[in-house]
Amino acid sequence: MATTRLMPLHTGKGRDVGTAISDIIDYAENPEKTDYGRLITGYECDSRTADAEFLFSKRQYAALTGRTRGADDVIAYHLRQSFVPGEVTSEEANRIGCELARRFTNGKHAFIVCTHIDKHHIHNHIIWNSTSLDCTRKFRNFWGSTRAVRRLNDTLCIENCLSIVENPKRHGKSYNKWLGDQAKPSNRELLRMAIDTALDQKPADFDALLKLLREARYEIKPGKTLALRGKNQKRFIRLDTLGSGYSEAELRAVLSGEKAHTPRKKIIRPTSEKQVNLLVDIQAKLRAGKGIGYERWAKVFNLKQMAQTLNYLTEHNLLEYDALAAKTALATARYNELSAQIKAAEKRLAEIAVLKAQIVNYAKTRDTYVTYRKAGYSKKFLSEHESDILLHKAAKKAFDELEVKKIPTVKSLQAEYAALLTEKKAAYADYRNDRDEMKELLTVKANVDRLLGTDRREAEKEKEHGQR
């Protein structure tokens, strides 16, 4: 199931067109989010210079048409496409994103697709130039474009055996509220939690409650309606905006014993374990121009990562280097095997989809083609039944390309399709865990190699072996 959101991009205040384009592209192409650029695909542009190419096309458009717009001009369109966790691989998500952009723009606009894998769910950031490739027109957001994107996205999901939202409804809530327990708590939620914690300490009266809130680093603004502000908040929050049970009158009633307080359900989030990161090569960074401040930060960072690396080795009983190397190799082989299995299943699923369509076309046009052949390949007959004959030839060509010796039945293909789909979903259940385990082991091993100088020693051994 993939969801989409379409956002027109404007220059905004204090930015020129070039800066505005660079800002969004730099965010989308973040190497830490895109597996160091591996999951970035450009169409009719180089992703590394897309901002300059987009800007150049806009200048060409102005020169050719003489039309210019002000600050309200749309410079590009940003489409966010999110997938259900575990349903697609990053490569498949990137391919689907490219197909979505190509179909929606009819291939007339340059675009880049950046697949982010830093979150629990894989998602694409698709940015296409509002100016067409020939620089003579612009893409204009139309009434119902959001619905059109969603329908096209659903079509692609069905084609790729992904689930879709059957009855999409506008939730009418902010993004954070819609995310629910997965969202970062809002300032109001934090204030309600602080009040609940203070009430648990059984303050004697309302003044005692306010004292506890001050100790929790909340600033209190007296007035007709009491308001509070946390340490990192910009604005005060009035008590009467916190919902039922949190107004001043209700809190006073609770403290006097007239009513009981029912806390809001607290947000519970799974605590994520600290992941081991790769050690920084400080000397290389200094040679590249980094300063003393960076060196100081990098030393502290490396110390923390060394401690986390040691903790990982201890927790997983990998205190021998050979055991670490063996487990890393095993995890890598298991991940590659699972990845190959998923790719093979996806390839066969795509072949089956093509086969089913071509078998239907072949069956529908077979009689026409037989008649055409009996007529000695008559040009007149061809002109009268050209569409059917072309469909029949296309079907035969597809069979040849897929090396089909005997045409299977649609029923057998459907059974194979269902079995492969089940296999693919089962493989996805382990894919993410295996990938994360492999990445962590590779990082830990790389840190150990750097600490022990293993890389240098192995290179020297290989060099000596080559000289022999």
C-alpha cells in the first residue's frame, strides 16, 4: 500500500529560484538517506546537477516565450510516495517512483527520484521540473491532481502486486496527529503529561500544583485564563485548550476532591537501540580541509562508537576476530541470497503479468491471423484488420522473448502467480531484519579493522603474495 502527497514548490521569502531548487534537491539527495546516492535516479537530467539544469530550463522558457511570473511561480513539484514497511525493497520502490513520475508527466518533464531508507517505511521523494523538456510550456497543477496521482499510484501498486487503500478518506488532522503513537508528542501532549505527573504527587492545592509545574521547567503566565510555556516552546498554551479534564476549574475540582482525574492515554513508543556507526577517519577529514572544531567532535564521536562497538561484540559473544568475520560473511551471504530470491520472484511475477495479457490477445486474434495467412498475407486484408494482426504478432514476439515453447493456461499462471506472491511476502518478513543485521555487522567489523589496522596488514600481505 503506497500513499502519496503532491506539493507545489515556490521560491518563498528571501530565496531566489536557484536557492529554492537547491534546498529541496539537497534534502531529497541526502546521502545518508539514499544509501550514499545509490537510490537516486534522474530522468533527462543528471541528479548531481539537477538544480542547475532546472534553473537553466526556466531561463530558456522565459527567453523563448517572454512569459515571466513573480514569487507565486511554481518552480518544481514535489511528490512524496510512501510504502508499507516490509512490502517493497528499496530498489523496487525507486523503480515504481520513476514509473509514477514518467506516467504522470507523460515523459515531458525532467525529474529525479530519491528513495529514502532512513525511516521504518521506505518512501520516495519525486521532484520534477515545472518547465517542460522543450522549454515551451509549464506543468500546471490542475483541479483534482491529487486524486489523479492517487489513482495512478493505485494502478502501479496493483500492477506490482502491492496493497492499496480501498476507501481513502480525508483524515482532517495534522500529520503528527494522524500518525498517532508513532508521532513525536506535541507541546500540548507534553504539558498534559507534566500535569498528570504533578497530580500523581498529590499536591495540597492549586498553588502547590503550579509549584510542581515550575519545578518541571514550565513558565506560568497568570491572567483571566492561565497559560504555560515549556523550555523549548515559543508560545504559551492556555489550560482551556488542553481538552477535557485540564482546565483550571476542573483541576481545582480534582484537587479539592470533588472529582477524579482521568489522564489522557500516554504515548508509548518502542525504544530503539543505539546503532553502531562507522568510525570517522579523522586524518583524511583534516587533509580535506576540516578544522580543529571538527577534529574535537570527531574524537568524541569515535570514542562513543568504539564503546558501542565493544558493547555489541560483548553482547553477541564475538570477542574473537575470526568469529566476527565468519558471522559477517554469513549475514552478507544470507542477505544476498534473500535479495536474489525476492528479485527472481519479482521478475517472474512481471513475466506472468505480461504472459497473461499476451495469451488473451493471442487467443482473441488467432482466427483473424489464420484467415490472414490463408489469404496469402493480403495487403487489403491487413489494412482491414491491422490492429488485430499487430496484436497477434506482438503476442508471438513476447512468447519468443520469454522463450515460451508451449503456451500455458491462464489458470496455471494464476496459480503460479499466487504461489510466488506468497513466497515474496514471506521473504519480505525477513528481508529488513537480515539487511539491518548485515549492515550492523559490516559496520562493527569495519570499526574493528580500523582499530586493529587489519586493512593495512591484509593489503600488505596481498602485495607480498603478488610479488611472489
